[in-house]
Amino acid sequence: MPETQPILETTPIPETRKILLEVKDLTMDFGGLRAVDAVSLNICAGEIVALIGPNGAGKTTFFNCVTGIYKPTGGDVLVHPPEKKTQKINGFKPNRVTTIGMARTFQNIRLFQNMTVLENVMIGRHCRTTTNIVGAIFRGSTTKRQEQETIDICYDLLEKVGLVEFADEFAKNLPYGAQRRLEIARAMATDPFLLLLDEPAAGMNPQETKALDELIVRICNTEQIAILLIEHDMKLVMNISQRIYVMEYGKEIAQGTPADIRSNPKVIEAYLGEDTDA
């Protein structure tokens, strides 16, 4: 067994890029089990960053702490929205985190299967509208205008993810890979500055994965949305990520560029395999 390489120093953040998410010593305990142990991470504007590690490493728990599903036991989660004040979001509810500008998808598809593709995306847009129950009942000019704006925005998003032709189909009738893209479109409907993707390529065939790879890069480059993803597909991770963080047993064991991670003996042994060509 090769000797363990020391943990990499924090990858320098380009001075021209603004930090959007700053996680400091995040810790999450479940009774006597420490699922996340003092993990620190940051994401800058214009970046695609991956969080990798074996099943049970604590990656999804980390996501759940950052997005308000769990309140972390310790540490700080700071968001720096573009042109807005920094906020510490420990303990914020998921809907409030979304409103601030961070949206996510889940390992398991969570679409409204008996609603149309367009309706699924429109639900994501709800946090950006101001219509209340009175407006919904009396349907004044403001309500009608917002409804039309929502429809237009959602059609545009479906165009961007390649699903506009399926707008009136029930979500359950879409192929698996298309359902994954629909989840991403729904998350984008919230107008995020940061998109967190939890194993977006899970269950996809190579052709679907390649299309997803291209979509994620396009979202980052064209829509100016930074990406943090958990993923087991090492080819996808190495192809599109600027930086990678590695977790094992709740701890961060390495971080750096794809080249850094490829050459880290402990990462190779534990996650990528000695003969990987990822």
C-alpha cells in the first residue's frame, strides 16, 4: 500500500472570482454517530466543484446541512449572494435557503409524476412570485401578468434543457435521463446563483451521461450559475470540475484540481482504483 499523501493545501481562489458559498468546519452528529466531521469547503462564481467519496462518506448529509434539511451540530454555513449581504444560514428552513439563491436536486427523482413537464417547472418558480390567495381568486392584472411571465420563463428553461417539446407530457412519461434534466430545470426556475446536484448521473446510460455533462457545463458558462455536485461517475467529475473535494468517513481527506486528485495515492487507492483511467 502506498504511503498516504498529506492533505492538499486549500486550492487558491482566483482573486477575480467572488466566493458564493463558504462552509467552515461543518459538523453533523446523529446521536453518537458523527456523520460529518469539521468539513470546510468553498465555491466561487463561475466554478464547477465536485464532492466525491464512497457511499456513507457523509456527502449527502453535508448537502442536507447546507440546504437546510438538517441543522448542523457545529460549524458555519455562509452564503455571499451576488450584490447582497453575507448571511449565515445555519438552521434556515429549505424554502428560505432556496429564496436566498441556492437550489438543489436529490439522489432519488422527486418530480410530480402526474403533473405536466411545464407544471413541474412552474412549481419551482413559485418562490419568485408575489401572488397571494386573494390574487389567485380574483385574478387581477398583476396576477395574470405574473402567470404569463412564469409560463414564458419556464418554457425558456425547458428549451435550455432540451425538453420544450415535452412541455405538455406528464412527467412520469419521460425517459429516465429526461426526468433528471427536468429536475434541474425546476431547480433553475428558482433563479439560483448556486446549484447543488446530488448524483445527477445516477442510473444514466453513457449517452445520457454525456448529454448531462454538456448541460452542466452550459448552465455554468451560459447561465452564470455555479455548480456543486456529488457524483460517483469519475469520468464526468474529472471532465467538468475545476476543483474536487474528497470525503471519507465524514472527514475531508483531500482537495484540489482533477490533476491533484488523480495523483493523490490515498484517493487513487480508496476511490478511483489503481488502474483508473478517469
